[in-house]
Amino acid sequence: MSLFQIDTGKEWRGGQRQSFFLAQELKRQGIPFQFVVQPNSPLHQKALEANIPVYPLKVRSELDFPAIVRLAVAMKRKKCVLAHFHDAHAVAIGSAAASLAKVPLKIISRRVDFPLKKNYFSRQKYMKNVDAIIAISDGVKQVLIDSGVNPGLIQVIPSGIDFSPFEQATSKDYLRRELSFEEDDFLVGIVAHLADHKGHIYLVQASKILKEHAPKIKVIVVGEGPLRMDLDKQVKELHIEDMVFFLGFREDIPQILASLDVFVLSSYLEGLGSSILDAMASRLPVVATRVGGIPEVVVNGKTGLLVPPRDPSALAQAILKLYNDRDLASRLGQKGYEIVHQKFSAEAMANKIIDLYKKLALKKGVKLNA
């Protein structure tokens, strides 16, 4: 008997990191499973390095019928008893394959607070023939309920992080040396995919305001995505090339976070914001928007400052408040560090999911590791 963990992500983002943490814990506990991933993706490479049992499967779209058939055959051969789908394509491909293979237990992870599409296929995937949906925040849960999902199917299990890389990264000079910043420059950073819902355009607009009031502030943008060229153009039009720096995709996130003074997340839609957890583990004060699951992590005035979404002025004012009050910034960062260690460890996240597996298996009379 075995479990199938299916993540079709081609990049290394928050969702892939969560499925990787879960796979590590399943391996540690000796629970048989297959980790279905895109061939040669960052997730594939990291799983191989960790000696996790991987099944590379090229998934081109939600209607990739050859992939569905190959996955169904693998599920039958490995006697799959539980399939866990970690992203939208995984839900489509995995649920079809699981139906063909007659897999008894099917679980979905939902990490975004976008409403479900109002079509037959979405309703089938999320409302029919599924045993549980894991929402990473109460905000995501509410969006699912508003979309018509049975509340009894939804379990809230927040994302978690591995704290060790952030404990090892301590140098404040890492980015200052790389980018030749001055010692008294104040570094404000965002780590997020360059997609519309992450709200980078509002942070860029806020940067124009910041330049007028505090030219020592530098804005660091880490991540790649479809909006890169548009954001570059916006920065040039606003004449803030000397204060906004695009670093692209980076593997050295703990070192970058250790260099910052403030972390920002400017999303107008956000399931939870796992990059906020990383920032809090780095003792950074957080300025973020009051959307989705973010208020479940950032407590306004306690671990950070919350502002309305799509509001460059409010974003700039919150950053300036921390720039002008370094004691407040330090207090917020320290409290965030304490809370993230109490509530958001990767091990706790993985064990809550495994406990859910066991509960569902017991209910259906299925053995997970026979």
C-alpha cells in the first residue's frame, strides 16, 4: 500500500516547499509514498537530493490525458490508497487518475484565496468525490465556503517552515556588499512571484513616495514572473531606478532576509503568505496588506503593521513609520520571531496532515502502511 503526493509545480515557490516538507516527514516516519513531480523541476532536484522516492511525470495541462493514464497505471501498480493533490493541475490530473485507479482516499490542498471557478469541472474537483480539503488559513476556508464547498470537508492547517536556514544566516552586510549600499541605507524587501495579485505595482508606487521623504530607503524585489517587464517600465517612468532593485529568482533567501530592515508583502489576494513566515523567522518587522490569511499571521501593532490592499500611500506611511521608529521595528520583529516559532513549524504542519490521513483512513477502514 502507498500514498501518492502530487505536485505539478515547475518552480520553487511556497506551495512546492510545503509539499517537500511533508514528503520529508513521511519519509522520516517510514510511511510508503510516491512523490509525483515535474521532471527536472527544482522540486524534483531537491527531492532526489533528499533521497525521497520520486515519480517524475510530465504534466502539460489540466487536460493532459497521457499523463492521467500513466499516473493511473502507477497508482494501480503501487496499490495507492490515498492521493494528495497540492496544486490546481495536480487536482485535475490526479483526481482523474485516482478515479481510474479506484483510489479510496483523495485530499486537496488549497493555498490561494481565489474564488473557485463557476464551472462544472471545478465543482466536480472540489465538491464531489473528495474526502478532505486542506486550507492553509481561515481566509482560504471562507473563500471555499463562499464558493459552495461543504464546510465539513475543510480542515485548516497553516503552512510551516524549517527554521534552521534562518538561524544560520546572520550577516546584515550580505546585500550591502553585493549591491554597494551604504551602511545607513534602510533596506525594505519583498520576496514573491511577480504576478498581479502580489501587488508589486502598489509597492513601486509607494517607493516614489518613499523617495520623496526618505531617500536612504532602498526597495529590494526578489522573484521572477510575468510582470517583470511591466514593473521595470514602471520604475523607469517614476524615475526611481536608484532605489528599486530587481534581483530575480534567488536561492539565498535566508541571507537576503538577514540583510533587510523591513519585509513587505503588498498582495491584494493571499492565502497565507509563507514568505512572511520566513521574514518573521529572520526577526524582521512586517508591513503587509489586510487580505486573505495574512491577518492570521501578522497581528497589527504586535508582529507588524497591516494596511489596506491597493493603497500605495498607506504602504509608504507604514514603511516610513518603521524607518522613523527603529525601536518599534525591533519590537515587532522580535515578537514575530517568537510567534512563528510557536505556531508555524514545518514539522507541526506535516504531522497535522499525517494525523488527518490517519483519521480519514480509520473512518474508511483503509490501512496506510500495510
